[in-house]
Amino acid sequence: MWHSLGSGNLGVGALTESNIAIVRGVAEELGLRVRFVVLGTSDATVPQLAAELAAAGHELQVRRIRVFRAEFREAVRACDLVLDIGEGDSFADIYGLKRFLFYWYSKNIVCSVGRPLILSPQTIGPFDGGIARLLARQVMKRCARVFARDNLSSAYLKELGMTGNVDEAIDVAFRLPFTRPAPRNDGKVRLGINVSGLLLNGGYTGNNQFGLSIDYAATMRELLRQLTSRSDVEVHLVSHVIEPHMPVEDDVAAAKLLAAEFPGIVVAPTFARPSEAKSYIAGMDFFTGARMHACIAAFSSGVPVIPMAYSRKFNGLFGTLGYSHVADCKKEDGEAVVTKILDGFLQRETLRDDVRRALNQVDARIRRYEDALREVLKALR
């Protein structure tokens, strides 16, 4: 639940395909076949993934969530287990109370029809409103397990009085499969940048909705001005949210706008699957960006990266792994952010070593989540 294979946000797709891969691995270990029912904001599917699952004896169905309709209850009732990933960071009220209430209500429906509900690794909160805090605590107490994906979310859960059914893992997208491109030796250093269309447009409200301490558009232009002045650097703008019908969200439009201003920039292809984007990012020598799953794609493929944090989910996730090379766009000014990214680029081999060390923790953290799934699947069997 709250996964999607048809979202223009490749981060949501990365979570979905990765979580399916994790569940599939545990199920096959136990000799089980799984019917995956993806319930999300889109009913689009990925035929290639469906074929891969079918070849292994599994099944894939995709249905759009309509929480107020009987068909949603019927779909939930037909399942043995519900894994809710909240699209990674949507179990919070930072995107507005109305959106939070959709996520909260859907969780209560699952519990009310008697199906075990696990919150897969995700950012929990913040819940700035008193009503949201009360409702979040109420429904999480009904869950079989609640997995935070970072230590800030774990600490926040303790503040809310959540202890017994809570655990901490890491973002499942670290397990997203990819193909590493062949190296190219043409003397160019390939530097990938994800420009967030959402931040470039000031958020959904258009007036710095996320309370950034920087002028995001001006900061990106200054960064590109400095990078494109270097003859040894090839800048690639890599979009991770492709929403042509939602211009406020669309990274592609943002990339094209900036590429027109800075000749010589390479605009990456529009990717159909998150693994395609990750495979492209894996070919970079350095990466930075404000879409967290684009940064995870870099990090998990061993590419040195400076994430541009616009919410605590960045600091929580990368801080949990002991990786401190994060540009904080809610605390630092534009000059400091540009300097941190450029310094990271110059010290990219040091960052690469820090990435390798941090990745050692990832497998152990995902195993904790796998162990919980194994226990539940055994009981269901």
C-alpha cells in the first residue's frame, strides 16, 4: 500500500521495486509464492517486472487506491499481509493535513478489516499539528510493526511514546538493482546534478513552502555557472521526477530550462524505470541533488555524493549511516551550499571512501527488516 509502479516520481518506483525484491527474496527462501497487489495513486504497471515475477512463479497486480470506496476494503480484505511504505515520507503533515488524513485513514481501514499492517522503512513525521500527532500515534499502535528508516525518525517515535512495535532499518531503495555502465576515458569528469522542479518552483504553494534558507533557483544557477566554466567537467542534469502534467513537480522542465541558459550541459534521458536512472547515475564521477532517491541511487552505487537537504529525511537517513557530507538547504546560505558541493567535488575520492564505509551498515539494517518479514510470512504459512 502507498507504493506505485506508475508514479512519475522515480523515488516511489524505486521503493516499490526494491520492496518487492526484498519480499520476493524472503518468500522464495521459505518456498512461498506471492501475489503482489500494488495499491497506490496509479494503476499503471511495469510489464517487464510482471514478466520477471511470473517466471519465478509469483503474480503482480496493480490497483489504484480509492480509500472511500468499497473496492478498496475488498482489495485489502483479499490480502494476507499489508506493507505500507507511505511513498517514503508521506506519513507526516509537512505536505498538509488533508494528505496526511488520506494516509491515516487507509491504515485504519487495513486494521479494521483485521489484516496485519507493517509500516515498511520510511520517514515518520514530523507531525507539527496536535491533531496529526494524536492520530498518528493512534494508528501506529494498531500496526503489527513500524519501521523507521533513520535514527531521527526513531527518536521522534520515542517522543510520541511509541516503543513496543517499533524498529529501525534503512531505506529499501538501497536494494534497487542496476547495471553499471562501462567506464569512459575521454579526460572528462562526469558530474551529475538533480534539479528539483518542486524546489525551483517554490514548492506547491510557490512561496518557499519548505522554508529553505537559500534561494534555490539562484543557488543552482551559481553552481552551474561555476561548474560549466571548467573545461574538464561534463555536467549532466538527471531528472528523478517526471511529471509533464504537473509542471510544479517536473524535474525535466527544470533541467531543460537551465540547460538552455548554460550551453554544453547534458540533459539525461527521461527514464521509464528507477533502475534505468540508477544505472545512469552509477556512471557519474560525482553527484549532487535535492531528490533524496536520486542521491540514494548515487550512494548505493558507490558514487560520491553531496545531498541537498530540504527536510530532515536527508539528515536522518545519511546521518544514520555516519555520512556527514550533506548540504543543509534549511540552515546554510546559498554561498555555503555551493562551496560545500564544490569542495565535495574536489575531494570526491575521500567521499568515495566514506560512501564505501557507510554501505557496510546497509545490509545489516535491511536484514532486520527481512527478519521481521520472515517471521510474519512463516506465521501466515
